[in-house]
Amino acid sequence: MELKAQLLNESDINRVLKRISHQIIEKNRGTKNLCLIGIKSRGVPLAHRLAENIYEIDKNRVEVGVLDITHYRDDREKSDDTPVLTDTKVDFDITGKTVVLVDDVIFTGRTARAALDAVLDLGRASRIQLCVLIDRGHSELPIKANFVGKNIPTSLDEAVAVRLSECDGENSVAIYTK
């Protein structure tokens, strides 16, 4: 793959996450009954960063969980009988809460659909919202993020790479041609 453009650097990502944190608080009229659940893998550090920003703004801690959607993906072989071990870690009850699902990129919407299925298995949230750092278009399902850091129209022969220090040792978003 060949680098087409560097879209966000570390300070851009921090600024975008701060803005989204304000939007989450505003849309939900505060942080009461609010929790964040990061979709593995890069949604998890983003959820933790948002939680820290929300604390700095509102002085209230929100719970953060980890969601592994491997078992819920629609591209997984249905006849595969091997047990699926999940790394989902949501140590709190989501019943009656506003759950904000956090992911790095929304592309076709299939990851978000799988995450919705997984959250529904955890309990009955009062509301589920979706937050993404990047929306690159090309949705195949009627799913739209409630909170978007940046809309980046792409072609199908391009890839968006989100790199976060917690996973990759650096903070950046770039677009590549395949």
C-alpha cells in the first residue's frame, strides 16, 4: 500500500476526541447513567481517552468496557464449531444506561451491527449510541454514527489506517491506496 495522505496527527486526534467528549456530554445532558464500551481493538483506547476527557470536563467518572465482537461477525463461518473465546470485559450492568459504543473507523457498518448484537446480549440499555473517530462512507447497512470525529470520503481501493500509541506506538490517521 502507498501513502496517499496523512489526515490527522497526535494533536488533531486529541482535539477531535475533546470535541466528541463535549458532544457526548451535551447530547446526553450530562453523564448520569452513561457508559462507554470500546470495540476491540482500537475502540478500547479511544473509549478510555474519551472517558478521561469527560472526567476533565464534567468531573464525573464514566464506566468503560471492552467488547470483543468476533463471535458476532457475519463473515465468520457458521459451520465452524470451534469454541470462541471472547475478550469482552464489561464489569457493570448496562440495564437502563446510555451505552456509547466506540470504534476507530466505520466503513460498511458490519462491525457496528455485530457490536449492537453483542451489547443486546449484555442487557437492556435505555439507549445505544455509536461514536467513531473516522467515517469513511460506503455503508452497507442503515447504521450511522451519532458522534463522528472526521468524515473522510474514500474510494473502495483506499484504506484508512488509524494508529494509536496504546496499540501501535504512535498517534496518526492516514489514507493509503491499495
